[in-house]
Amino acid sequence: MKIAVITGASSGLGREFVKQIARKEKVEAIWVIARREERLKELAGQSPVPVVPLPLDLTDQKSFEKIEKRLQEEKPDIRILVNAAGYGKMGNYEEIPPEDQNNMIELNCRALMNMSRIAVPYMSRGIRILEICSVAAFQPLPGLNIYAATKAFAQSYSKALRWELFGKGIHVTAVCPYWISDTEFISVTRINTGNAKAVRHFPLAQHAKGVAGASLMWSRLNMPVCTPGIASFLMRFFTKFLPNELITACWELLRRV
């Protein structure tokens, strides 16, 4: 059976990927992975393609044993993998609880790596992997320190994995969007609205529909990095030529305006 596998599918960008892949890609089922089972079940009634809910917490390593066992039993033909699971918390090193710090690393780094590893044996030539990173991957961001570091890992891992899978003909794209306004990410990322370290404005914020559509298009073109939007493209461009210290200083100024 030809399937797509999408992590972080219960909300936001992951949920939008489910909708667009169901309409645009040639798959017979979509496996959706996230903690919130009721939201995954909702997708089944909204998709023209059968949706298989896998309610799992990807910060728990036992979840990957369950996914791997399911793959071994059913031996599907994975046509698309979207690693959209991830989250962030805003604040300096003292303000973010240790549990959140560790869970960011577990979900944004380890889960992405493990999901890619166990899925590849069920992929063939021409198959696509979309690793959801962020423009935060391009430079250090005080106040968003750990999140930016995890996304730098994800982007670097994606680029290296792309070369390692080159001989198999499997395409890997690192998706690096800017702020997305119509997801839960901004509200979850801010510890509280009164936090002096929080970003106060989100100019040129994107929408999940446009980000998902552009990402799927760029992955079809086998592009190594997707910056879906003018803000993310400019961020990527300027970080190539300007010193990190200058960009970090600008970030510090802009997030306090």
C-alpha cells in the first residue's frame, strides 16, 4: 500500500500537510502521528484518503518501537514522509523549565532523526522526505535559544541525509518557514504575554496553507532547502553574507520594538 506518514498531524502545519497530500499526492492512506488522538480521528472525516491515526508521544522512545513494529507488520510503500512534529518555548535559559528544554531537543531533534531512520527501509527511488525546520535554523536567536539550536540541527541533519540517500534516489528537503500566524505555534512558544523576552510583533507572518503548498512543490523539484515566502527567503539570504553577531543584534532590537 502506498502511504504518506506525517508527524505532528493533530494541528497547524502538520494538519495542513494531511489535507494537501490527500488532495494532491498519489497515496492510498495517510498515517498520522501525534499525541492528541481525538484530533487525529477528526482528520479521518475530513480526508478523501483513508487516515490511520497513531496517537503516540514522540518524546517517548517506546513510541518508535511501536511505529517500527507496525511498519514491519504491514510493510507499506512510504511515498512521502513529513516530519512536522516540533515545538518551541520563548524565554532565556532561566525562564524555560528544564522539562520543556529537554522535550524541545527530544521532539525537534531525536524524534525527527528516529522517524527518518525507521522510515527509509520502506522507501524507494523518487520518494520524498520533508524535514520541517525553520528560519531559526540560520542563526542563533537569544530568547529562542534552544529552539533555534534544535532547528539548526534539523537543517544540518537534513542536508547530510540528502547526500547519504542520493544513491537510493530518495529526495530530502529541509523546509524553513518564517512565523506562521494561523497555527498554535506562536501562542505555545510564548511562555506568557507579559514576558519581556518574548517577541511582540510578527510582521509578514505566513499561513499554513501557503507554506505546505510551497513545501510540497519544492520537494517535487528535489530542492535541498525550501524557504516558502519572501521573509524566509530574505532571512536565508542575509545570513549567508552578514556576520551572525550583527544579525543577532538586529534580532535583539526588533523583538523589543
